[in-house]
Amino acid sequence: MESPRAEGPLEAMTGDMDQKENKPRIGITHFERRRHPRFAIDLPVEYYRADSIKPQTGRAINVSEGGLLIYFSEKMEIGQQLKVKLFFASGARLNSIECLVEVVWNDLHLGEGWGDYRSGVTFIDITPVDLDRLKKFLRSLAHEY
């Protein structure tokens, strides 16, 4: 005759599972795919569509070495390339970087009358000087957090 053994909380939970049918567990897991940390900002941007010489304005809401989250006043298409100029303060000076970006995702329009379309853009062409300026700006943001 087998002696009864004491069950702890783990054994009590798994004991019932042995009797039930093994079903795969389905859940939601979010893995961060970004290579670079993002920083919350609220800075003006000026952008040009490829087919226009007239600048438009928007707001950059976050930034990383890889790209920006921008609120545009018009809907952008995935894959669309834009010339972007981001303005930021560095000490007492106003700096800017210019780059070519590509729209990689769009969010839903915020609603009638809001006038903002949210898009994620990735940097596809940025001069070494502007990249250095961007990295210095990001380092300054990292020290603020």
C-alpha cells in the first residue's frame, strides 16, 4: 500500500492538470523589436513630399536613432519618402537635422476636425554631420530621464 504524500501548492495545481487534456496555452506576448531606445519629445518638423516644393509642418512626438513618430496634417502612404527637417534646442542654440525618411506605418486618423495623422518613419538617408547632431541630442535626452 502506497503512503499518501503531502501536496504543496505546486503539486496541487499540477496534479489536476495531469488528468485534464493537455491544451496549448494561447496568450499575448509583446516583444520589443526596436533596436534603439525612443525618447518622448514634442518638436516641430518641416517636411516636403517628393512631388512638392512647398513645405508642410508637423510634430515629432518621439525620436530614436532609427526614426521618428510624427503627427502629419495629411495622410501618408506606407513606403512614401519625405524630406524632413527636425528642429530642436541645444543649449541656447536652435539646431536642426535634415534627412530623408520613409513612412513604415500609419495609425488611424484621430477623427474629424483633429487634422492629425500619426505615422512612424525610419531614417533612410542622413548626412554624417546630421547623424552626429542627432546622437548628441539623444544623449542629452538620455541624461534628462
